[in-house]
Amino acid sequence: MKTMCYRIGRTLQFAGLLTLPSAIWISHFDHNEKAAIGVLAGSFAVFVLGYFLARGTSKI
């Protein structure tokens, strides 16, 4: 259980980092600020969730 939660946390961190540049592409090519901020906030939230999940399981 501990290693599964750790791997899920690391996967979420990786997914958050992969989607972060999409916000730059959206703002640059589509000129859609609302969508860019939404993608930026969403990728940051996924990364932070993964960070705390991975960190929390490593201390158990």
C-alpha cells in the first residue's frame, strides 16, 4: 500500500510537470488567458497533490 501511494504521488507530479508547458502554448498561440490560467492552476494542483502524497507515504 505504501509503495503504491508513493508511485501514484510521483506519477501525479510527473503529470503536473508535463501539462505545465501547455499553459504557455495556450496563452501564446490561442491568446486565451482564461484557459491558460485554468491549465496552469490545474497542473499546479495536480503537482502539489502528488507531492504531498509522495511525501506523506515516505514518512510512514
